[in-house]
Amino acid sequence: MRLLQGAASDLQAEAGAREGAATEAEQRVLRWAAIIGARHQLPEIQSAWRRHCILILMVISVLALAGGFTTALAVLGDGTQAVNIPWALGGLLGLNLLMLMFWLLGMLARSDGALLGRLVFQLTHYLPGEHHKALTRAFATLNQRADLMRWWLGLLSHTVWLCAMLGALFGLLWTLALRSYAFTWETTILSADVFTALVHGLSLLPQTLGISIPDAATLVGADQSQADEVRRQWAAWLTASVALYGLMPRLVLILISSIRLLVGLRRLRLQTTAPEWAPLVQRLTPDLNERHVTDPAPEAGQAARIVPVSNPRPGTSVLVAYELTAIKPWPPAELPEHTQCLEVNSRGQRQQSLSALAEARPGTLMVICDARLSPDRGTLHWLVNAGSLAGVTQIVLHNSEQSSDERLTSWHDSLRDIGVDSAHIHHAMTEALNQLGVHNG
């Protein structure tokens, strides 16, 4: 609802969200979203979005199932030639195990790491309708902040690979049931001991299920006259290896991912302190915001600090006139390119400016304040929220020559407490605009 609503204010929904005994910002935001969501028929849209996502997953899973089935047919051939055991294992398990290794490395590096999962999720971006696109973005944003997105992508990837390995297993059983195959081991440069060690290593899990280990010597120089008992042993060993090393890891990882998601979803919360939520939270919690409007300046060390945005847009800047109703001319002439000008003279404009900054993410934010006024908590609170939506924050203390030394000292101390560097505090408008051009360039 925040993505669809944007910076627009809905007085009816906001009034409804403030009703009742709820005082926490998250509860009021959820109530606000429920009111607007009912108006937009959000439950029906969510159901349709889920159905489309499941349909996409089902289509890709069916394709994976068919791909695994045809791979098994291609690896075993038509029965006219003996099946090379290492080649068959590599064809049936190689790509699956390689992608599984990449996923594990990605999880250790705390990246998504699930290529198939990303493919499935990316396809949801092409669902028709603005609401579906907003739902996809909201789902990704909410889960990424909770460190759950990589588990969602992993679950999708493991599910698709499970279907691929099921298809390979079905194809293997189907072909072995309808055709007679001889098995062999062929090599040009390796000795028989290498193959024997490979068979014994891969037989550790099949042995736990009571599957006997075939004698590796039976494959050396094997031909179509190979005994039926030997053929059945190797067929059972190959089938068990595909099931245990192809299917079982994916089943276990699906279970682990599901448990991790269930635990994480129970702890999932909106991060209402994030900058993009600030305008809405301020409108929904006026009882809390009033504390930051008329109080005296905060004591040193007690103010919140500016945390610059991690991904500002380079070469862009925003110039804000904060409570300067008489500044002329506005906007100033000959501003650097890609500079946006805003005015803040009321609570509504404070909220609108924060929304504009969240959208712009400027590389430089320059705020012009009246040095004749004391820096109250409301001003500092807004500066912290605004500065956290930009890369570099600069302050211009306009009318400094008409302010007292004590008040200017209070401004400098307060700005330093919220994280504004002394080099970014200016007393002359011309000097500040020149600095804006330098930083913007």
C-alpha cells in the first residue's frame, strides 16, 4: 500500500488508523494499510498474485521434470551399447551437484546463490497489472530486510531441482524396466583402482539401505553377454545413487528452508524507523511527533544522528528552504544542473519533503535554516530524517549576521550532535551555493 499510495495523504485512512488503543507505529501502519487495502480489493489481488506465482512454479517444475526424464533417456541410450557407469552418473548428477555446491558457497557468502530461484521470482515481475508489480516489490523488500529472501529463493531452487531429479529417476526406472542394458567402465588414462575407489566411496549410503555393492571387476571388459544378475546389481546401484545423491539432498534442504522461513516469518516486523516510512509514521503518530516540535534544543549527546543513505544518486542535489518564508528570490538563480528545490514551512510540507527526498536519494542535501531561530527538537528531528535520505548533508545558517553568538554556538553544537560535519556548515548563501556546485559536479 505504501508503494501504491506514494506520498499522497489519505485523511480518512489515517484517521481510522489513529482510532483505538493502539499506540505503536507498526499497529497503526497495518490498520492504515488494511483500510486502504479493502478499498483497493487487496485480499482478492493478493490471492490472484499467489495463484500466478504458484502457476509459474508449477510450469517450471513440469519443464524440469520433463528435462530430467529426457536426460535419463539420453544418458542410457537405446540399449545397443553398454552404459559407461561414470559417464551415466556424471550426466544424471553432475549439474545438480555443481549447482548445489554454488548454492552452498552463496549461502556462506550471505548472497542469494539460487539461480533457479531468482529465475522463478524474476518471472513474477512480468505479471500484468500495477498491483501485482507492487506486491512483488513489497514481498522482496520486506523479506530482504528480514534476511529471508535467500531462503525463499533457495526453497524455489531446491523445489525445481527436486522435480528435475525426480524426472531423471523416473526416466531411469522406465528405461531400465523396458530395455536390457550392459554396464561397463571405459577409460584411456585411469587405472581400474580409481574406479574401484569411486564405487566404494559412492556405495557408503546405498549400503545403509541394504543395497549390495557390485564387484567393480565385473565391468572391466564387459560386453553384451554380461550376466543378468550383474546387470541388475549395477542397475540397482545406479538407481540408488541417483536417489540418494540427487533427491535426498534437495529434500533435506527443502525441509531446512521451510523451517527457517516459518521461524523467520513469525518474527517478521515492519521497520517503521526506516526513512521511507517516516512521512507516514509522522502522520499516524501525531501524539509522538508533538514531542519534537516545541521543546527546547536537546542536550548534547542525546540527539539521534544522521545515517547517510547507502545508495545515493551521484550528481544530484536537493536545496531546501526550511522555515524561511521571506527568502527572495526562491529558487535561487543559476543553480547547478540536477538540483531540486523544496520549501518547508508546515508539518504537511515536512512530510512531503521527506517523501520527495526518499524518492530522489540525492548525493547532496543542502538545507537553509534561519540562524535567528533556536534549533528546537522538531527542526533537528526533521534534519536527521532528511539527512538520512541523502549522501552528504550541508547546512546554511542564513541571517547569521543578525543572530547572537550564543545562538550560533547552539546551532553548531546541535548540528555536530546529529552528525553534521563543521566543514558542511555555511554562513554565507553565495559560498554555500558554490559548494553545492562543487559537490554536485
